[in-house]
Amino acid sequence: MTKLENDRFLRALLKQPVDRTPIWMMRQAGRYLPEYRESRAKAGDFLSLCKNADFACEVTMQPLERFPLDAAILFSDILTIPDAMGLGLYFETGEGPKFKRTVRSQQDFDQLIIPKVEDDLGYVMKAISTIRHELNGKVPLIGFSGSPWTLATYMIEGGSSKDFRHSKAMLYDTPELMHQLLDRLADVVIEYLNAQIAAGAQAVQIFDSWGGALSHRAYQEFSLKYMSKIVAGLNRQAEGRTVPVILFSKGGGQWLQSMASVGADALGLDWTTSLRDARALVGDRVALQGNMDPSVLYAKPERIREEVACILEEYGRGSGHVFNLGHGIHQFVDPDHAKAFIDAVVELSPHYHLDD
Ligand SMILES: Cc1c2[nH]c(c1CCC(=O)O)Cc1[nH]c(c(CCC(=O)O)c1C)Cc1[nH]c(c(CCC(=O)O)c1C)Cc1[nH]c(c(C)c1CCC(=O)O)C2
């Protein structure tokens, strides 16, 4: 077992003392990096990057070669699960993800394949072990999955959606069908994340990108309940350490108290919530991750630095904060601005940990 040289990300998630606030960025490997665009052109397309362990490893490492990040994130996609369930994932340039088949009826549900994670998603585990080998203990590797609700929206709509027309209709008209789908997805996610942990993921994040599209009642019943089932089903010890779990419901700022009670180690916040208020609400129960508006990276480096300073001050002193953007980095961001952001966290945050 290689010793982890930099564990401040894992420590902060468990609210253990750190020398400075750790940082990583959602979508840190992606189109804003010219070297990513080059690798994608070499591989042919995005899915070929995900399905080939050497390419997935190459692009995972790219942001770490440029910036002093405290974690790597597996290069993959949340939609690998519906693809393995037989829906036929493809990407049309400039149009985002699409599925050949959708799930809108009991019959569609009954036809879903129950994937054998080790085979059907074996390429993901292979990417994880390749990346761990390449990282050689430099920083921890994050594994991830979509939440059942977020995955279900893509499976029901057949791709991205603005209004979640078919998913909302199913939720309100045939809630029992929706529950069957969510429960099945929760079981697959548990197996998938446990396989990622066994292959070497040292923390996992559940992306509930569309949790915030639900009503207050529906969020608890159709999203949080299934994330809670997942958290309860995860193997959270590996290689002699705790494997922390991060829940990220985008737009979920008003539900932090209930999210804090499902047993995850940390909650991801988007930029619409104040870290100060969030910390007061959740107390010592969970760490917090976030939450700079990704669009701040369009501004000048001096302005980015001011925003970082405000966010550090909002969280205040002590461990339990992982710096991140409130959502994925945009594709038109100048990589030098991402560098200014990360450097600002590295330079300004030690002050907040003098008593740790
Ligand atoms: C909803 C969702 C998806 N995928 C993901 C989510 C949840 C996070 C979020 O809310 O943003 C998660 C994801 N997708 C990707 C990662 C890689 C790891 C990372 O660096 O964060 C992660 C963690 C790569 C990707 N996934 C995708 C890209 C762009 C593909 C390309 O190279 O063209 C990348 C780098 C494609 C993708 N994949 C998905 C969409 C909607 C799109 C198209 C959107 C877009 O074009 O930005 C589904």
C-alpha cells in the first residue's frame, strides 16, 4: 500500500485538523483545458475517453499537472449506469447526452437490464486502478455516482431536460413506478460505489444535480430517501482509513438539516447558500464543500482572489471545509483563471487553520 502524501482533503471531510483548506474543482478535467481537447480528439469522442483506462487516466491527471489540487476525481460520467442498464448512451456534439431508449412505463422498467457491475462497468474499475497506480499516493482519488433521482431524470427524459416533463408526470401520476425505478437505481449505485471503493476510490461523491428541481416534500421522498439508502449500504473503510461520502444536491440549500442527518460525512453546496449559515445549521454533524459561483472564473484574477477571501471568511476558522466551485467549471474559462483561484485558496487559507 503506497502512503498518501497529501491527505488534507480526506482529513477536512472528517473535520480533522489541516494546515490549509483543501481544494479540488468539479469537472476539473474537461474542455476548458486544451490538453483535454487534444486527448479527446485522439480518443475520438468523450465516451471513448471514459471507456479506455489509459485515456481516462491521462485526462484525470491533466489538471493535477497544472495546479496544486488536493484530490483527483475519476474521469467518467454519471450516465455509465443507465448505459449499462441497456438504454444506449450517446453524445451528439454540442447537444449533451442522449439515450436511444427511455423508461416511461412499467414495461420499459421491466426490460431494464440489471447490470453486473464488475463486468458491465468493469472499465470504470480498471480506470480507477490505473489512476491509483499513476497517482502513486500524491493525492486521494474521488469516485462518484449520480443520485437515483438525477439518473432517473435522464433515463425518463432520454437526455437533459429543462422542465423534467416526463419525470414529474411519472412522479405525480404513478409514484409507485417512480419508486420502483429509484429503488432499483439505489441498489445498482450501492454496488457500483462499493466496487469503486474496492478498486481504490478513497472518497465518493453522490451528484444529485437535479435534486433542487423537486418540491420540498418530493425532495425528501424521491431523492433524499434513496441517497440515504445508498449511504447506509456503502463500505466506508478501505486500506485502513475511512472512505468519506459527500452528498451534493444542487439547489438543496433549504434542506441542509435533513441532508445532514442521513449519515454522510460532508455536504456539497452550490453558490446560492451562505457557508456561514450552512455551518450554523449543520453544526458538527458534517463537513461542507463549496461554494464559489463558477462564473467568478470569468472575472479578472484579482477579483477571483477577493471572492476566495470572502468565502474563506464566511466559513471561518477550523477544519471541515473543502473549497470547491458550487458546480462544474465552465468550458470557456481561461485555465490561468482556474490557477489564480486555486493559488488564492492555497495562499489565503492557512490563516484559518492556525489553531487546528
Ligand atoms: C449531470 C451530470 C452528467 N455528468 C456528471 C453529472 C453530475 C455533475 C453535474 O451536475 O454537472 C458528472 C461528471 N461528468 C464528468 C465528470 C468527470 C470528473 C470531473 O472532472 O469532475 C463528472 C463527475 C465528465 C464529463 N461529462 C461530460 C463532459 C463533456 C464531454 C465533452 O468532452 O464534450 C465531461 C468532461 C458530458 C456530460 N455528462 C452529463 C452532461 C449533462 C454532459 C454534457 C454537458 C456538457 O457538455 O458539459 C451528465
